[in-house]
Amino acid sequence: MNDRVQLPIFEYDESYIQQIEIRCRKGIKKLIINPDSGQILPLRNWRVDRFVAVIDDLSSRLEINIVLVGKEESENIAKHIISHVEKRNTY
């Protein structure tokens, strides 16, 4: 039996990552948030308004780029969060 933890390997689109880099302000740190932990353990999923509150709080206190990541199925969640945050440094 193999007791080692095996993490999944996800493919990503390098050109898409470069597009995000271009949109982020240079020299400013990035906070990456995945607002959807999936349907396997829905208990781990926060309500959308909590993500909005955290993003609003952090962006009011810190000079930071906030990047939302996730699966395509989570795009509507990300759009909803972005539409409700006060500062527009969320991508």
C-alpha cells in the first residue's frame, strides 16, 4: 500500500495566465482565491457574501491584486463576487 499523498495534476493554459498577469498591477502581490470547493463536501463552501466581505476588507487595507480561480462551472459564482466587491482589483 502506498501511504504517500497523491495530488492531481491539472493542465493550464499559459497564455491565459499571461493575460491575468497583464491585468494585475506590476509589483503588487496577488491573493488567489478559489470560491468553490466543489460538491463533494458542500459544507466547505462559503456563502458568496462572505467572499465579498473578505475581498472588500483586504482590498481596503492592502495594496493587493485579487485573482479568483476555479473550474468553468464556478464562473457564475466568480462573476457574482466580482459584481459585488467595492474595489475593482479583482480578476
